[in-house]
Amino acid sequence: MTAPPRRVRLKPWLLAQVESQRYPGLQWVDRRQRLFCIPWHHATRHLAPQDDDGTIFKAWATETGKFTEGVDEPDPAKWKANLRCALNKSREFRLRYDGTKDAPPKPYKVYEVCEADGGGNLRPTSPEHPTGLQGPMGPQGPTRIQNPKRIWCPMGPPAPYKSPAPYKSPAPQKDLAPRGTPSTLQVPRSTPPHPPILPAVTDLELKFQYRGRQVCVLTISNPHGCRLFHSSLEPTQEQVELFGPLSLEQVRFPAADGIPNEKQRFYTHQLLDVLDRGLILELQGQDLYAIRLCQCKVFWSGPCAARCAGPNPIEREKKTKLFSLEGFLNGLILFQKGQTTTPPPFEIFFCFGEEWPDQKPKEKKLITVQVVPVAARLLLEMFSGELSWSADSIPLHISHPDLKDRMVEQFKELHQLWQSQQRLPQPPGTTEDPGPWAMPPGSLPQ
């Protein structure tokens, strides 16, 4: 019989395996940033049956007592699912890059080592909060919680926020960058090259506030979108008409029990009690839509909002466009050319149960949620250095091109064409040096 499952702490065990270099491909890709790579072959497509014996997935199943050699039937797919579920549930790891989409020849994933603070928030490891392994950590990012069933935002101190936690887009996107912008990221040669950490077009950052106090920050990376709700009912396949598709990430509003003011707590509960069906944020292509199912009225402002002086409600069970990536990029190009004085907006603001916009400041509203398409913010940050300069603000003295200059331009164009045709690079540890690492397909357009 199979040995009873054992409770094993994932973090120390997995990091020990990374350090041991026992499993091919399981290694640090950037020790300073606490990033490591796990080969993630499809159990039935990429490996011969005998090759399943040497995987980290089998080792985890054996360590936790879910597989016993010579007793249990080998099940590589189940082994992989067990480790994936353990990583998703763990607050000490965060998926930073998913290289398994579109069946690449050597699929792999990149995870970041994190730690949970006393309030239950997730944060990257930093010099002030070491794990016992070498190397400092980069800037702290917002809490990212990955759970295909449900996400719950605990009431507590605001999560640290500075920069997004990125993911790879599941599909290539078109026309995402202004013409003439580079299609590669240069990685310093002093550190091992690894896939640039960029968010998917589908990444959404959510910030929950109760009367101006930030109670939860998280990033959703579901390509279908999410549903914001407050209820004890779990959606089922038979209840799609009531709660929307099961493919959506289920995000529960933070509890209001920790609100100190009794009157504020009472009215907040009144609103949460009518948020059972929730608000759907649906992703379609490069656009984001909202569908209000809940009884609670929802008002909003954002890039696609009608230009009106009064409150802007979302009609119930009617799809409302919130954000268009194409429109944002058109605005970004105009701003880059100096044809507009301000960058295009991309933040969306929801107010639940109270009119908005009105004369009352956001900080006075009972329940608000800010939604940020992470790719839009990243694109604006990428070009902010260039965009802050007007092309005619400084007199530039440049010679007319001669024959050699034209040859150089032709070589540059050929080089850019060659770069655009490169496939996703091999995972770290291969003997081939591909040179500068191209962005993974879908992270940013070619």
C-alpha cells in the first residue's frame, strides 16, 4: 500500500533541490533576483516514459508520500499536477514566467522565491528579509495570489507596492509597440541570460480600498478575466447564468470586520451583502469589458468612459468597454510624437453603491476598486524617458547621410528583421549562446 501522505515544507525542500543540481534544468537563472527555472515538459508529449524517473515532479510525489516506487503505478501527469498545486498554494513562490504555451520544444517555468509577512501578504525576498541563501532581491512588488478556485483578500495592512509582477502572454499580440522601438531587451553579460520578465496583456492589477484605506492589492493573470464578488456561494457549471463562466478568476472582496468605525462598517456590510453575483471584468482580445451582475450599483471612470459631468453608472447585465489597448497605443504614439501634451490614461476606477464621479473625493467612498492593465503601465514606463522630450525642444546638428551611412542603416534593418524572426530562446543552461534575448512571443509584439 502507498505510504500515508507526509507534510513537507515545500520551500526548503525545493530550494535544496535547486542547489543540488541533481535534476537537469532545475537551476537558478538569476540568484541575485531569487529566480529559478523548472523544466516543465508535457508528460505525454516531450518525454519518453523512462525519462519521467528523473524529474523533480516524481521526487516531490515520493517525498510527500504520494508515490512509492514498486508499489504505485507511475503517473507523471499526476506528479506534475501535485507540484503545480503546491506551488500555486504556496505563499513563498510566485510564477514569473510561463514558457509552456504553444507547445515549445523545451518548455519551462521561472519562479521567484518570496516570503509571507506577518499580515499574510506576499512579497519578494529582500536583503532586509533574507531566506538564508545568497544574493539581494529587487524592488518589492504587489501581492500576487494564484488560485484557480477563489482569491480572498484578507483585511489587513496595505501590501507593499512598487512594480508589477509580470507574466508571459499566452498568445502573440499584434501592433503593440510604436514603430521603430526595439524588439529585444539587452541582458547584462555579467549575469546569466534569462527570459525578460514582462507582464501579459491580460495582467490586471486590482487595488481594493475601504473609505480611502487600501486593504488589498493583487495581480490577476487569467486570460479570461475575473469576477469581483462577496458571497459564501461557490459558482458551478449549472449556475453560469447567475455567476458567469467558471473560467473567470474568482476574487472575493476583503472582509469588512476590521473596519474600526462602527457606522462605516455597518454601511460597508450593507453593500457587500448585495455583491453576491459580483462584477465581471472580461478580457476579449486586447480590450477589457465590465458586466455588472450584482444588485449593488457600480459607477466608474476610465479611458473609455463617456465624457459627462455627472455620475457614470454601469448598466446591469450590459457589457461596457473599459479599456482598449489599441486606443492606448495610438495615444502613446501621439504623445511620443509631441502631438499631445499628456500621456494616454489607462487606470480604471470603480465605486460600489455610491455615485461617481461627483463632488465627493474618492477617499470618502465606502468601497472602491482601482484596476490597472499592467501592460499599459509598463509600456508607458518603457518610453517615459523618450516621451518626456519634445523632438524640437533641442536643436540637433546631424550630417546628411552618405553612402556608408546608408549601408549602416541597411545593416540595422536587416538585423532587426533577423531579430524579429528568432524563436523563443532555449532555457538557461544550454551550451548555445543566442546573444541578446528576444522578448517571448506575446510579451510585447515583434
